[in-house]
Amino acid sequence: MKTISLSGLLILFILIGCEDMVEVDRQSYVIAVGIDVTDQDGIYAFTYQIANPEAGSTLAGIGAEQIPDETITVFGTDIMTATNTANSFVTKQIILDQTRVLIVSEALARSDQFLRIMQSTARTTEIRRSIQIIVSKENASDFINNNSPVLEQRPHKYYQYMLSRAKETGIIPDADLHRFFQITEGDADLFLGIYATTTYDPKELDGSEDEFVAGQVPKEGGNVTQFMGSAVFKEGIMIDRLTGEETRICNILDKTMNINEMLANYPDPLAPEYQVATDVFQTDNPKVNLNYDSEMNHATIDVTVPFEVKILAIPSLIHYSQNEDFKRTLRDAIEQYITDATDELIKKSQEAYRSDPFYWSIYIRRHFKDIPAYEEGDWHKNIYPNADITVNYQLKRLHFGKMLDDTKLDEVRD
Amino acid sequence: MLKKKTQTKEILNTKLLINLDILKERFSFGLNNDFSIRLITAKFNKHELCLAYYASLVNSDKIEQTIIQPLLEQEGDSLFDVITAESITKIKELEELDDHINNGKVVLIIDGESFGYSIDVAQFQHRDISQSENESVVRGPKESFTESLHVNISLIRKQIRNRELITEVQKVGKRSKQDVQLMYLNSVVNDQLLDEIRSKLTQLDVDNVQNIELLEQFIEERPYSIFPTILYTERPDNAATYIDKGHVVLLMDSSAACLILPITFWAFIHNVEDRYSRFLYGNFTRLIRFIALFFTSMISSLYVALSNFHSEMIPPDLLFAVTAARERVPFPLIIEVLIMEIAFELIREAGIRIPNPLGPTIGIVGALILGQAAVEANIISPIIVIVSALSGLTSFAISDPSFNFTVRITRFIFIISAGFFGMFSLMIAFTLWFMYGASLKSFGVPYFAPLSPTYKSNSDTYFRKAIKKEKWRPGYLLPKDLQSSRTFERGKTK
């Protein structure tokens, strides 16, 4: 009896054994997926950027020159079945486990097809919820093909570094898949996707460093790809794009976002032809104080944003650090400048978008008894567009760096 | 047992000639070259007497100086006045006679007396006390047990100068009677525990138990268990520490080690040096050892589970490195891991059997060359060499030889179970393994005590407390005196 049951157990193990097992070297790892519209309805072009694991490997026996990735485009109705089609010419099983970014062309993002195609990504276990959504100005396949980084040739490294650094500076939002579904399903607020392009369309220089969207940043050399600004999604459809500066403001006002540091220029208040270079950092989350009048269905939102500024350069050589009046002027000017820009953005969001990109609906939810009541209140249509919003920036500290005084111009040039 | 008691015991005769015949028959005199009989006429009473002994077990100088010479030359009233040897006991039964002669004593039989005298002149040969080789320490006493019971007892007694330290003798073996010494603190040890050990020893129905290593297998509760339940140590200071806590130590002749029981899981992970090093240093070592325990039992199986089933859990850089390394390897990953793990075990076994002291060196060099060549020939991937080297190397941090086997066998169980369903089956295997461990008892003491179930103790489990704060004996031993230190408390009340 004992032997029978033991051998039964053994057979059981052998029969079920190794189910689901895949050797690592029999998989193709897709780093970036691009989705484009085609002429036919319901058929999309899927572009997969597949990493070559042998690129950059120092193992003996691997040739020195290995291309870092292979890009393929197939047509299909959804992401998962398209990987199977792709296997007609890709040797290994295509795996989306390691995918870092999902690139959508602006054309697709602006169509009502976008939400349909995104649904399948939520269903499968293979796609991570932390995938970043990038909206490209041109076709996603063109974006992937044109993107040719020189230093970080291996694609996963490129996206990892590029996105994390751009996010630290606040010029692009944190736009993962999870957040997309959270905001879209929440039926309030606007989702910000990362805006990027490989087409170059430089804008006139005006001294400011972040009033661009991708493609407009004037530059020479380097990769053609630019990540700058964000694509605004309302109810799963792209409606507009924000510049880098506007994206920064969104990141500052949204407590679910973090900016480590942002270097920004502000017009010099005493010498308007110059700019003051600053490093702005947020020490605390913004305090959002939302009062809701349920009878009038009207909200008053007071936001206080504490922040600190490190002065990096004062090309006008005005002695702000020594003179209290000058200092106050500078403080006021910086506060004023940011407040103006913010008010402008809020006005645009209330009037044009009729919803907010700051994820402020989380503050009003507790004022409702249940979800139907909240839905009746309708953040999109009623509450936000009519809300009274005041944003108050508090510059808590002004650092002048290692050297208080700048060069005295009149003494140098006498 | 009962049968023997009813038998009438054979005793010595009053006539020396008859006694001589009995002796010669019992010990195969003439055939057994080692057995010697010496006939003398004593000067003090003019009687004939004989000395019977094993020549190889006794100190012949001592026989000459303390027995033969006085008998031939000295006058006196009785034998006790004549013989200068330090201990003489009277014996009557033949069975006793066997025992005494077998234990290296001289039996003296005088004509006209129906009993003999046993005089202790034993000199068993043994090794000198040497350094502990398998449990070496940097800080702490270096001496280790040797194959002599007397020396071993003295090594322990040296560290516990206490009249309550008892060395109790139990005989084991039906044909060859060997002494097993139980050492314990009478005022501390739990009586029930002692009774259990005593009854286990007396119930042993075997002809011969040569040494402590065999005794361990005779008295343990679960011979098929993967976990050891008796601690084997060759360090007298370790034994003394455990005696102080209320454990029982078993010693035998011809074993350069002792058994400590009952014991918990933690004793196999701990090392005496943890206590000899200062608080922070000792605990740092413990931390390293627990990391080593995790690595040696888990790292290969985690590698199998992650790369075969959950490649999404590996960061891309590492994943691509693994993938690139595996592209030219012919075997499935789990076979590759097993090849290297078995190779490591082979080298290890060979290293032990290779004659001293080149063994380990040749083993390691062999491993390196073998690994290097296998990688260059694309038989295995370099990552595997790292993984198996790490798991092999960390296994040496588990110094107890028995538990070391536990961990090494466990590693194979885990690797194979990881091959079924990845992390899922690995966790099932680990849970079962852990549940089995938690269900074990060593002489009534739960294996993971005092962590689970909890007892009053110094909670010396993962980490130890500062020595001054150790004031309890382990409560799971149910000692008669639970408190081992009162200094700390007194300091508080002041």
C-alpha cells in the first residue's frame, strides 16, 4: 500500500512537473510596444522592440558586434494575439514581462479606439501595471525606429534612465498603466501621458527652459528623441498636450507625484532682460484644503504649496543676497511668476478641459455618502469647472549657495 | 532480563586450583595470548595466590611496584596492609570478575578465600589532548576531547568546579559492556529527563555499542529524520556550557566527543564563539550565519524558480546576462544546477577522503579548474558557477556536521521542488520542511523552542543578549533551578 501510494505521488509529480516552465534563453524580451492605427477599423499595427540579450555581454564566444535590439511590426487586433503572429518570423516566444513602455501614436490616442485597445493590457498577467504610457507625435513605429540613443544602446537601459531622469526633473509626468486605469475608471480628473517625439521642430528661444513640448526643444547633437511635456487624456481620449512647464506645475500640485529637483529660470525682477537660474525643490506635499457645499454642489479649493529655492546663477549680477529689499522683490517675483503660470493652467483646465490634471478629486470623495452620490455630483461637469480655486505658493527659504556675493562688475571693469 | 535474575549466580570457589581452572576456561588461557596469570606465594600469610589480567590493558610497572613486590617482601596482617595500590575492591561473582578484568584491572585470588580482590592498574592507550579541529575558534579554549573517558571527564570538571556535577555510569551492550557516563548538575537537571535517558540506555538490546557516534543513532527518536536531535561536540567548554544550563552530557571511552541532549534547532546554528565574542561581534557573526543558512539552502532553488518560471521578477540587466550566458548551453537550467551542485558535493566528499592536509586545497583547485573548463566548453553557464559556488561556500558556515548534512540535503529537495512549479512549489516544500521541523521533539523538548513555543529563557535564538542580562536557564528543559544569575536583579533593586 505504502509503495503504491508513494509511486502514485511520484507519478503525479512527473505528470504535472515542469508545467509552465520556460527556459530563459527561449524567450524574446520585448522592451517597448508601439501601437498605431491602420486604414482598417479594428486592425492596428503593433511594433515590438525586442532586446538582444547578447548585446554588451562580455562572455567569451559572443561576437563583439551584436546589435542591441530588433524592431518588428505586425498587424492584429490586440497586443497578445499579435505576439503570436510575430512568431512567424521571430524565433523565440515573445514575452511582454519585461516591457517598460507602451508607445501610442497621437493619432490613436486622440481616437476613441484607444480605450478599447488598452483594455486587453489590463486583462493579461503578462503586462506590468508599471508600464509607462508614452504618446508619440508621429507613428509609434516611426518613433521606435528613429530612436537611436548612442550612449545607452540597450533599449531597457535607455528607457529606464531616460524616463527616471526626466521624471525627476518634472518635465514629464509619471504615467503608468495603473494610474491610467485608476483615473479613467474613476471618471474624474485628467490622466497625463508622457509626450515624446523624434521629429524636430524647434521653437524660438525666449530664455525659458521648459515652455516646450517634445520636439520643440532646440538642440544640437544627441539623440533625435525628446521627452517633454504631457498628453492630456480625458475619459480615455487624448484632448490636448501640456508643455514641460505646465507638466511641472501639475506635478507640483499633485501630491501623488514627486519631483526631486527642478532647475528653472525666472525673469530677473530688477533687470528684466536677464533670467535668474534657480533650483526649485519641494520639501512637503502641497496642502489641499477643499470645502464642499453640498447644497450648491460647489467647491472651494485652497492649495498651499511650500517650496524652497536655491539660486544657481544671477547673470545680472544684482546683489540680491545682501539687500533685504532686493531679496523680498526676488521672492515676490518668483512666487508671482509661478502663481501666474499656475492660475493660467487652472483657468485653461476649468474652461477648456473642464477637469483637472492634479488628481484633486481624491479630496472631494469623502464629502459624499456613497459612489452614486459622488457620481451625481459629477466632478467633471459640475464641481471642478465651477470651483473657486486659489493657489498660494509659499517660498519658505531662499538659498544663495556657496558664494553670497557675485562679482562686482564696476570694480572688475574699471 | 527477568530470566537472568532467577538464574543462580556463579561465584568463586575457596580452592585456588578450582578458581584457576575457572579462569583459564573463561578467558581461553593459552589461546588468548593477551590474558596473563601470575602465581605467587605471599610472604605475609604464606598462601598461594594468583594475579589475572589483560597484559595490554594494565600498567605493568604499577603491578610490579604496588602488588608483586609488596606481596613477596612485606609482612602484614591482611592483604590491605601489604598492597600499596590505591584502590582494592572485593568481588565474588564470576560475572563481576569478567567485568573487572575486561576493564583493565588485576584480579587477585588467594587460596582459601571464596572471593577475589580487584586492583585498579588500568592503562588504556589514548591520544594526547589536541586542538579542536572541526569546531575551531579564534577566541576561546582550544582543547578538545580525546578518546579517554577519564581525560574527558577531567576536562569538563575543570570548567565546572561543583560537587553537584555528577558523573553517573550506565552500562550498555549485552556482550561487550561499555560504560556510558552521564554528566549533569544534580541540582539543576530535570529528573524525568534523566529517567528517560537512563531507561533508553538500559533498554538498548545490542551486543556492543563501540562509541558515542553509534550510541547517538541508538538512542535518537527518529532515525529517518532529516534533522539531528542530539548535539555532537568535541569541545569540553561547549559541553560545560550546556551542563550549566541543565542539559545532560553523554560520554564514552574511545570517542573524542560527547553527546548533548535534549537539544533545539538553535544549538546547531549557534557556535560557542558567539558567546566568547563580545555582544555585537557575536551577534554580527550570527547574522552572517543566518544569511549563509538562507543562501546555502535557497539560492540555487531560487535561481531555478525565478529563471524558469518567473523571469519577470528578475531585473532586465540580470535577466539578459543569464539569457546570454545560457544561449550556448545544451542542458535545461535545472539539470545544469544539479550538475554543478552534485559536482560540488563530489569534490567535497573527495576532499574529505583525500589524505590530509592537501585534501581541501586540491578540492578547491579542482573545483575552480573544473568550473572554468566547463564554462569555456559551454557545458555550463558562468552564472551557475557563481550560484553553486555561493551555495557551497556558505554551507561551510554551518559548522555542525550533522546539521550541515541537513542543509545540504534540503538544498537538493528545494532545487527539485522548485523545478515543478517555481516559487509556488518551492514555498510548499519549504513550508512542509519547516512544519516537519516544528513538529520534532528532542527528548520531549520542542525543536524550535524557545522561539515557538515560547518558554522563559534567555531567548537565545536568532541573536543573543548581553551576557549580564542572561539570567535564566532554558525553561523548556524544566530545570529545578530556573534562575541562573541574580546579579542583574540585585543591581536593579539597589
